[in-house]
Amino acid sequence: MTRAPANLLAVRRLLLDHLDRDPNRVRDADLEPGEVGIVGDANHRGGYHCGSDRVVSNDYSVVESPRDRDGLTLDAAALDVGMFEVSAAGKTHTLQTFSTWCVAQCVANAPDTRDIREIIYSPDGRTVRRWDRLGRRSTGDVSHRWHTHFSFFRDSIKANRDQTPLFRRYLTTVGLIKPAAPAVTPKPAPAPPKEPDMTPDETKQLREIHTMLSRLDGREAVGMAYLRLAEGKDHRPDAKPVSHPTLTSLGAQLTAVQTALTALAKQRLFDPAVIVSGVLAGLDAEAIAAAIPSTVAEQVATELARRLAG
């Protein structure tokens, strides 16, 4: 059998909580529980107040939108809201002003209206109008002079999507619900004071140790002293020359070696006559004769004879 879904029951409860101002008695000005309906009566057939057990052939609440065809269940998908009159923030609010506000939000395509298929309402208690998201219809029967009908796409009911935001926004806008206070991020608690790691005496001792480690005699930084010693210099009047090699003496020696190498590179390092003379001195006559090519042997013999004759 057709049932009232949880998400529309939540809308019904929200409206009654804020528009039934005196829940202990029935008043014309209040929105009473009997004026907020979801499921049609036993004789009701077809339309959004009916679930799958009561829809009719070619039912407009099923066939005109895939959202309705795909979302059809035993759940009803409509809400009726009856007459009320309340005052808030110096203004009077009625079913007519409520209905026209909701229609205006649908026309503007506000995000929290996009599951609403249609609203059948009266802006003045006389004329009946119909806002239809699908643009299929524009009128309704005269009963909508004293109640407003909301149809919801069935897939949103099947998904149990929250439908209270639009109605909560209305109640907040007219002043029946106070706006939620902005969240205040708590300031972090101040950190506890950090206890000193050392006592004053310990701090003094550490400074003295640092001075002794960073200076040789309390006056000169260690790095500067090492540089002075390496260079073989001493700024003190009574300083004696050092006997070990220093950066200064090593630099002078390197300069002298470079100068000597440069001069040597410019000299002729060998004399062919000297080299030949040295080679021949180590050979006997037979070895020398064997070393002379046959093509020049006669020339050599002639030259030797000439020299001996001379």
C-alpha cells in the first residue's frame, strides 16, 4: 500500500514545528497536523499522492518524466500544505506568501528546488495557478485556493534525498528560524612557559668554555691564529721567525720552480751531432760498415778516402 516516505515526513515535521504555534489546541491561524498531507485517501487514484499500487494507466506522475518512471515505488511523492497566518520580524506570513516565495525559488532554479516537479497554489486565495517544471500544465482545481500542492520527482523520493533545505530556508528568511551562528574556531591555548634548560651558573660556564675553545689566548680567534702560523707571520713585536715550511715559503718555492721550467722549455734540449758522435763511439768498424746502406756506401768510402788523404 502507498506509504509516506521518510524525507517528506521530515518536511511535514519541520513545517508543523514552526507554523503550528500552539500545538496544544486547534486554531485557524495555525498550520494544524490535519492540514499537512502526504498520502492520498483510500479513494485517491493516480498522481503524486499515490505509490505504485494506486497509479493509473498513462498516469502523468509516472509517464511524463524518466525521473518518475525510474523512481516509482510504493512511496507517495507529494505534500499538501494548508492555511496558516503567523507574524515574525514585524511581518505577517500566510499560505499565499509562502507559496509565491517557493514558486519564485523554483523559477530561479535554486539548487534546493530541483527535485520539485510542480507547485499548484493560489497567490491571492481566488486564482489557482500551477508552476510546472516540465511546462505541461498551468492550472489546478479550486481546492488549491486553501491548500498548496508540491509534487516531487519520484527518483528523489526513492533516493531518500533530503527535501527540508528549501522549507528551512523559507522559515529562516521570514524569521521563524534563527540563522545558525557562524562557527567560531577556538583559539589554541597558549603554550606553557618553557622552563630554561640550564641554570644561570651553567649558562655562564658554557660561555666561558666557548670562549676558551674559540680563542687561543682569549684574544685571538682560533681560525685567525692558524692562518697566521701557516703563513709564518706573527703580529707580535717579539715574535721569532718559524723554522718549519709555511704557506709563504712554499709559495716562493713553487714560483721559482715555475720560472725554471718556463726557461727550460724555451731551450733546445738536444744536438744531432752530439747524439751521432755518442752512438758511433760505442760501435766497432764492422758494425759501422754494416749500418751504412749499400746505396751510400760508395759515397762514404770516397768521403773517407778524401779525408785521410787530406
